[in-house]
Amino acid sequence: MKLIKTILMLCFLVSLACVPAYGSIRLDVDQSSLGFEGRLYPGLWSPVRVGVENTSAEPVSVRLRLPLGDSDGDTALYERVVTVDGNRRVDTWLYGVAAAAQLRVRVTASDGETGVPLGEVTVQSVMGGTPHVKRILQLASGRTGLRAFETGVTRHEPVQVIQGQELSDLPDRAQGLDAIDVICWGEGGGDPSGASWSPAQREALRAWVYGGGELVVILPSAGETWTSSSVRDLLPIRPGLVRRVEARPPAWLGRRVTEGSYSVVMQTMVPREGAWVRGRLDDGSALLVSGVYGMGRVTVLGADVTDPGFRRKVADDSRFRLWHRVFGWQDPVLPRAMLEQAIRDRKISSEDSPVRIKTDLDEDLSAPVDLQRSVGGWLNLLLLMLVGYWLLAGPVSYFVLKRQQRSGYAWLAFAGLTVLFGVMTWSVALFTGSGQSQLRHMSFVDVDLTEGVGRVETWLSVYMPEFNEVSIGFEQGGSRALLSSPGWPGLASVPFLDARAYPVDTTDPSSLTVPSRSASRMIKATMVGPVDDLGYAATIHHGLELVDGLPVGEIRHGLPARVLYVQATYLPEGESDPARALTWRVTRSDAGLIVLEPPTEALRLVRRPSHYGFDGVRSLRMEGFLGAQLSVFPTRGVLGMGQGVGGIPGSSRSHFLAKLRVLTFYELMPPPRFHVLTELQDRATVIRRGLMRDLDLSHRLQPGVLILTGLVEESPLAGRFVVRGREPVSSGVTALRLIVDLGAGVRGTE
């Protein structure tokens, strides 16, 4: 017996020697490692940079975990396994989605093979912030002029410029850039050909742009390396044909009024086929070029506006004109001193003035994904059974037996009713567990019929009848899919009482294995890739052509229902401002067919109003199609929406459609009514977007491009979403947006 104990003790000691000791792994996570500002962004994927140091002599496989609560009260363990050699340190990223703001963020480390804890660290995060901002990550050491847009006085959505980083600081997965709307690179932002910018980081930037991100590259006056880097295919210009010139700055960039002639150093470019020349020099050379990459856009500027020497030779407001041209913004930029004086003089209402009514586009769109009515019957039945058991097994049976002078049998009655209740509940559980999963969704399906690229962004509520762990996800083919559980801003979620934890591969969250309790779970899913992976969206084909400068023809599709409320928006060739696009209603939309005919009446997206001064009464209805959409929203109170056919709010369907159209061209909207016209202060509606901010297609509107928007009610989910390896019965509302490029060659005539 002693020999057996000795052998077991030796085996135990040997196993301990093979396991890294607690403390041999040191984690380095500070506040600056959280997101891009020391915080995680609720509802969005956020990066957390982790330094892992191995103080032992042997390599260690380390499993890093970032626990974050989801909208159902469970804990998602966003994990990543890294191998650290002995006496070495590696820096890596974790990515996660928090359903709410995090006061503290915790990262744990365990042995990747045995699960033995190796260490953990907790970091205090920066609180505050708002989702209603346009985040621009500026990778440049100089000033770009973007900070002038950080005020929200004359804008629906202020700009937030994030600085202090380089290309080598970017995450190594595209979801790490989920909270960023624009990346603006300039001199001092890191070398795109340098070894410090890893291949994984380059591919992450490529995937982010492909999924809808916007990249702006400001070429330096000398030493340009973008066209020789491994990501040069992103650029809308021909590599090797960038020329350094000295010339007068163009009038659209802003010339300083001086005597005599002067010149600045700039870089001219040769655009690729299909690119859009947004600005030229006086001799016709291209200076500002934009091009499409996947669902995103890349813009290259040949004038280094971050150079102090360049800024001294152009007008003070040159950068303001530039960014209006790049992004299509319609709001005025007024000097801060002028704004403050106008607010004091009660000519302009302040950003936090009570006369400004905030309308969030995220709200009131949750009805199509609310499955509580679908599964509430079974849950209510179980609740009634529990209440009945408590009454029968407790006071009812006791008082009945006591009245019959058989109170001594109370325990026997209690035991018998407990067995009966157990049989009934397990029967209900087995019956519901053998049922079929159900799925309700609110989806935005974008299809580029010219490039063959598609994107599906959907909020879905999936009912899973099981009482165990269930695998869910997209069968994605060649697409990139992301699943998370951030909840819906307009839909209150009741957390489960038995909170559980489930792992999520932070580098490839295309599928999840989640706890199921025969209840519904809210999931946000995004898939980007070839249109062939989008199910019925792959059946859409067009036969459009230009007749008298406008698109005419047919679009055939295999969608399961008619496309309703179709709106066509087209930017004619030769136009330089996307806000000048024409839009009209398409009246012929039948089963499997959309017919575009020459419009009898077309409106401009935006008719530039006279809002640059402080006087005059504005009429939003007179400011083009988008202005008319803004006038639909209320100026007081909360928007009430009743339930209608297909989950679309019936009594306020016009609001629903207006939100869809405003989301599609949000960047081109006319500014809010910020003037104060009377002593009572005229009320103004400010339109804000939160988790749906990446649904804007303003950057895709260029000369020769047609964008169609419409609704498909009671439609299945696009793409093959599976639960337990099978497709559930799905229905919901799909906002369909089709992009057709009818242009040819290089665009732009300026």
C-alpha cells in the first residue's frame, strides 16, 4: 500500500512540474489598451491589447479570456490562445462586445492545455462617451482640420477625432475597427511598407474597408510609400504614376489672396478605371481621387494639408472645404468664437439646448425581431405549473387533509405532488425541446450588382427549444461573418436568472455555442463577401441601361415576396456633389421584377439651403428629398409606433421608411434647424444614429451609380443561418439596397 501511495505521489509531483506555476505569466493591460480611448464601446466590437510575458524558461500555451456580459445576462468569454516562448513577451489583441458600459475590464490567463490559472489583471476604464458620434481615427502627427467638426452645434452628429496612434497600433482583426468610421492617414502615421505593421494588421485593414470602412490617405510631399506597399491594391490610383509637382493650389482647395503667384508641393495621380476624380489642379491633373473597394471606399489626396508650410499658403478655411468635398457634408463650419458669440446673442441654440429634440434612428425598429410573443406561451405555462405546484403541494393539500383530520399524510401528499410535478415539467421540456427553432429578424441586405459583393447586417431573435448548449452560425463560404449579442437599443431585455458562461473565439466569431433554456436569444450578425453566399440575394440580376442620362430597364430577382416602396437614387455623370443626386419613386415592382421607367418627377437629394447665415426661416421640405424626410420626424415627444403587417409599425409606416432613407444617406443630410428665430425658440429635430451607423451608403454614391432601396415584408433571412446544423423557420423584415454602377471609365470632369 505504501508503494502505491509513493507512486501516486511521484506522478502528482511530475504533473506539477509540467504545469507552469501561477505567476510565471505576467499580463500587461493598462487603460490605454482598452479600445481607442481607454474604454469599450457598448454594442460594438472593441479591441483590448494584452502584453503577455513568460518568465519561465519553457514555452507556454496561454489561453487569454475577456469576460463580458451579453444582453441576455450570460457571460461571453472572448478567448484567444497564444504561445509564448521562454523569457519572451508577445503583444496580442482580444476582441469583445459588451452589452453595457464597463466600469472595470478583467483579462484572465490560463494554461492552454490544462486550464490551470496563470494570472489575471483588472483595469479601470474611462467612463462617459456617447455612441452618437462619427469616430475618425487620425493616423497623422499634424493637423488635418477635422477637429473643427467636433462641435455638434450645426451638425446632427459631431465628429470625434482620435489621435496618438500609428499603423503599427492597429488591431490584427477587422472587428477591432468596428467602432471606427473613418481612418485618415497622413505624415507621421507610420510606414505602410514598414516591418512594424504586421501582415495580419494589413489584412485587418483590408477586410475593414471591404466591409464598408472608409480610408483617407493624405500623401506626403516627399517619401510616399503607399503605392509600393502590399496594400497598394486598395488605392484608386495606378502605382508608379504618382508625380511630385510644384503648382498653385486649386481654387476648390482654397487660395490665399496674395499679390503675385506662388506654388506649393503636391502629388498628382493617375486614377484607376472606375475611380472618381474629386478634384484637379488647374492643368487638369488629378489631385483628389476616390474609389470603391468591396463595400467601402478609399480616397487619396495629393496635397499634404498636415504640413504647416502648406497651410501657410492656402486659405484658412481650405481644410473645411476639403472635408465637405470628401465626405459630402452639408453643414456649415463656423469659427468657434463666432459660434460662442452667436449662442450668447441667442441667434443659435446650443448643443444641449432643450429646444433640440433628439431622435435616435435605432429606436422603434425592434418590433420585427421581438419573439417574446412567439415563445411566451410555453414559458407562461411552465410558470403556471410552478405556481400550481406551490399551492397544491403546500397550503392547499395541508388544509384539505387537516379538514379531513389526516394532516399526518401531508408529507406523503407533498412527495406525491412533487413526483407528479416533475413528470409534467419534464414532459413539457421534452415536448418543447423536440420542437423546431424559430427566427425573427430585421435585416439590411446590400448588394453591389456590378462587383458581385454583398453585405447582410441583421438583428435576429432566435427561439431554441433545447435546455442545453446549442451551436448557431452562418454557413459562410468565402464570406466573413461576425456574431455577437449586444441587444437592441429599443428593445428591453430580461436577463436569465441562471446566468452562464460560454466561450467565443475572438479571432473568428463566425459561430457560437450558447446556453439554451427553451427561450429566445437576441443575436446581431454581420456577413460580408461574395453575393453567392447571401442566399436569395444571389438571384438578383439587372438589365439596366442609360437612356437620356437616366437608368431604364428591369431588375429580376428570386426574392420570396414583392419589393415594396422602392426608391431610386442616381447621380448623373458630370455631377461633382453626391447631394445633387436625383431620386424618384419606382412604381412598378411585381413578383420577381422591378421595372425602372423614366421618372415623371425627380427630386434632388439635397437642395443647398441658405443656412450659412443667422437670419431667415428654413423649410426642410424645400431642401430636397432628405429635407422632406427629416420633416416627417416629430418636433416634440416620443415617436409612437403601432404594430403592423410583417412586424413593420403600421400606424407610423412613413416614419419607418423615412428612417430607412435617412440611414442610407445620413452623411448627406441637411443640417438641423439650429437658428433661434423667436423668443420662444423654434424647436429643432436632431437625428442621431448609434449601432446602425455603418449602414450609410453615401460614400457609394458617385457619378453613374444607381442605388435602389425597398422593403421585403415577411421574408426569410438572407444567407444560410443554422441552429444545430439546420436552418430554422425564419421570417422578418428585410431592407433591400441594390447598387448598380452604370458609369464607364474614369469619372470626374473638374
